[in-house]
Amino acid sequence: MTIEPESSNLSGETPGGTPAEAAASLPPSPVSPAASEPVVADTIAAEVPEVEEEIEEEPEVDLPFAEPLEFIDETAGDGDLKYEWFILKVQVNREDGIKDALMRKVKMEGLERYFKEVVVPTEDVAEFTKTGKRRVVKRKIYPGYILVNMSVNDETWFIVRETPGIGDFTGAGGKPSPMEPKDVERILRSSKAIEDEGTQVKTAIPFKIGDKVRVKEGNFQNFEGDIDQIDEAHGRVRVVITIFNRATPVEMEHWNIEKL
């Protein structure tokens, strides 16, 4: 029995066709995702030029011009400045201290030439002690107010309003309104800023006409009556009391009576 050997493939062909056909028949080799994606981000960024952001400027708006009170003219002489009297509202019972504080601030700022005088309106009145001793004291005519003689401009107006204790100038809407000369003269005369030898010192009498009082010492002690006359120059009052059913006016020192 003769065994025939298997025939070899002398043509170089692989089973099932040519090498190209065999390669085509094989499954595709796996490819990583990173290698399969095209890298285009850096390329696009390099190709696109940078564009500067344009900022649109807003058009200028003309604001209304606030006219100042008056510009300070350093070249103006003292004779060219306009001085007027003004009333300032201040805290009650602090008038003298606020006056001193304002003058100190004016001196520190070097504005003395714009301020002539600051006055706390007072008048001289005589008081009597319980022992009858007379003494003259100053009494404020307008508590809560002081007077200032000054030249008003932006800087002087500011320094007055910034002084602690000062409220504002008297006038419409806080705008300084100067006083009438006749009113200034009357107040200054009362406060002894203008000497007047003919003026008598008033007496501070805590009563008024029509008050019902009782005599607390003297010849008519414990009598009651009504005040019908007050003598401030001498500190005396006249009281109408009833004696023997008749109304009789009697003059006495005002400290001899007390109010009912």
C-alpha cells in the first residue's frame, strides 16, 4: 500500500486566497481614542488673532453750576471787604463758650480779617439778696443766639457752620440774612457794647403787674394784694392791699413779697 504525501502549496498562496485578501479578512486592530481624535484646539487658537475689547466712553454730562457765596479775594484790602451783622443759632447756656470756640477756630485758620466782632447780647441788671444787698449782673437778652460781624464768603461761611454748638445762620433756607442797622444798634446799646451813660441799670424783679402776692416781712406782714406798679430802676414794687376794707397802695422792696 502506497501512502502519498500531502501536496505543498508551492505558489505561496495562503489558504483561502491571496495574502492581501487574507489581511483584509482579519479584524481591525484596536486603536486608542486619544490617537484617533484630531488635535485641533491649539491649531485654532494659534490661527485666530486676539481681538481687544473696545470700551465705549460715555458722553460727558454738564452738571448745573452751583454759584458760591463769594470767592475769597486775597488781594482785597480790609477797606474793600463788606462787613455785616448776622444772628447765629447756638446751644442754650453755652453762648459764651461757643463764642470763644469760634474765635479760636478763626485764629487757627488765619481768617481774622474777615471777622470783626462776636457778641453775646446781654444787659446789666441789679439783683437783691435776701439781706437787701444789691449787686449788678449780666443777663442774656436772647438765650440761644449770638451776633457776629463778618464778611461772608465760602470759607468764612463754612468755618462758622463747622464750629461745634452752632446750628446755622438765621434766614430763609439757611442762607445768611444780615440784620438791619437799627436793630443792631438797639441790641448793642442794651448789651453795653455802645456806652450810654444815661442808661439806668434795671433790677431783675421776678414779678409782673397783676400778680397776687403776700407780704412776708415788714409792717404789712401776711397782708395779701395785687402788684400794680414795678420800679425796675430802684427794685421796688407797689402792692394794693386791703386795709379797713379799703384798697390801699403800698410801696415796698420786691424781696419783701412772695408770689401766691
